[in-house]
Amino acid sequence: MSALSSYKILELSEGVAGEYCGKLLADFGAEVIKIERPGSGSPTRHLGPFGSGNDANERSGLFAYLNTNKRSIVLDLEAETGVETLALLLDKVDVVIDDHSSGWLAGIGLDPESLESVRPGLVLCSITAYGQNPPDERKYAEDLTVFHTSGWGFHTPGAGHEDIPPLKGPGRFFCNYEAGQEAAMYVVASLFDRESDSRGRFIDVSMHEVMVSRADYVVAQFVAGEMDVTDWRGGFDMHGPGGIFPCKDGFIYVFMATPDQWAAYRKMIGDPEWTHDLPPDWLMKGLTPERIALTRRDLCEWLKSRNKVDAAHEAQALGITLVPVNTPSEVVASPQYQHRKYFVDVTHPVLGTVKYPSVPYRMSETPARVVTSAPLLGKDSEEVLSQLSEGIRTGKGRD
């Protein structure tokens, strides 16, 4: 039995954040019923990368990844009959996940403000860009918008040049994935809490707030008054010798900020004479452009003759945070990921057998497992809706 196998979840989401939240819960055994639009299904079915096949609704690798272990039913929530069926489904589930913009839930009879009185036992999780009541200019936002308004455009990379625009950040859906993960943890916590008081919850997840919370010590220093709150891009810069540097067969990333790391670095590069003139804690209290340039110069010279994996092994043995910058194929072939069985083979009826990322944690008694591939559009409509009709006839509520 998996950790969440006793729970039923209704997923209304049509974006990466909500679908990823649902996937995390489904992979831990929850029964997740995904409601999709007639004809085209979820919009993520039409986002690449795409595999082969003639059915446009079943070729998306993104949808296939985000929707493992789920069931799919087709329901038109813009029609009165669809909303009526939704109301019946709500009587049979523990959780609802949604990621439409603010105000959408109220239009289908799930107004968060009246949830406690109408459906007191339901856990309703809403993921939006800026929360439930944003100003008009923030009601509709993309991942890129949230990334930059949260400060991450300045934070990553930290040493961005002032005369060129900041980068867009890692991947297409960085903020969506972070918010989806956060939402899944809130849902589990709410279900655990409900075991003692039978009360549901409305969970309001703002992607913007999630991303701000990820901006580590910089935001804490802003709040504590230790740093000035300005729009200066350098406010998020570590101003140290770390960064991404070339080596013999690619690139590495290195981070150094402590006296111990400085002592290890000196040993690694052969303890040159110039390093003796620097105080042990200069990485914390004595950063200057000249010192940083010297440190980076000798690091780059040391890296010239080394492969990135060898460099990482040498540096890590000394206590330096130095890691390879891997290509996708190198990530899949990583001995660590192989040992942890991080990638699993999943067979999809249209896309075939492909390696999927699993989860970065293991639970011995209740592991996360990919049991079924993402469902074909409407695959479970007949079964789920017939069970619903049977429940109405017999007077049964939630199974």
C-alpha cells in the first residue's frame, strides 16, 4: 500500500503547476481523477516535446510526464450539465486541485469564501500566479512574469552583467514546478490535520510567494534590514569567486564562501605564494575584485587539464562544492542516479517505452511508484461516471 492510497482527488488543473501537484500525489497512491475538456483535453496535451503518432492529443511528452497514475474523464465545465456532474463528483473526493486564474473556481460553484460552510470536509488547493485577489495587471501571468517579479531574474545567475537583460531562468516551467511541489506538501499536511478534526482547508498557493521564499538568505537580509531593498541587480550577487568555469571536457560549477573552503582551495591548486597574503576569512569579510580575479585565474588554470568528473572528485574530497555541469545524456548516465534508480521505464500506449524521472526521495514502507502511464483522453469517463450514477441510485456518498 502506498502512503496516500486511501484518498480520492479531483484535478481541475490545466497547467504544469496543478498537474505536477496531482502527479506527486498520484505517484504516492492517491486516486486522481483528472477532468478534461471535450475534444482537445488539457492544454498541456498540446505542449512539446512531442513523440510520434497520429493522435494530436496523445503525443505530448510533457503531458505524459505530468499525469502518470491518473484517470481521465471528459466533462464540459462550461455547460450546466457539466457543472452539475462536477457537484456530484465533489461529494466523493477528499481533495480538489486547481490552477486556473483567480475567480475561476467561484464560476463553477467552488467559491473559496463559502467553502467552509458548503463543503466543510473538502481540501481545496488553488495555485495561481499571485494569489486570489491580485491587481488587474497581475491576474494573468506566465512563468516568465513570476520568475522576474520574484527577484529570480537577478538571483540566477547572480553575477549578471548590468548592461544586458537578465536571463529567463532554468527551463520553461521553473515556477510552476516549485509551486506544484509546494502545493502537494500543503495538501498532504491538510489531509493529515483533517484526520484529527475532520475539517477541510482552502489552500491558496501563490507562485510568486513560493518563488520569493526560495530566494534564500537575500530576502531574509532585506526583511531584517541588513541589506537595502532596491532594484539594483547586484543585490543578489554573491560577489565571490564562485561560478561556472570551463574545463577539459565541458564546464563545472564551484561555490566557495567559508574559511575551510578557502584552505581546501589553496591545497587543491598547490598553495601558490599569493594565497598566503589573504586572510583566512576573506571570502566572508574581505571580497575585492582583485582577489576574486586572482582566485578565478588559478582555478581556470587548474581546470584546463582536468575532466569535469575528475575535477569534481578531487575538489569534493577536499570539501569544496564543485560539481559538473551535465548534459541531458550525462544526467541519465549518472552513476548516482543509476544507483538510486531515479529514472524508470514507463510504457505509454502511443509514445512507447521511455525513461521518466521519478522522485528524489525514497520511503521504504510507502514508496512512490509509477504504476500506469498518463491516461488517454477520456479513458475513464464511462467507468467513473457510471460509478457516480450507481452511487446516486443507491444513495451512497463518497466510496
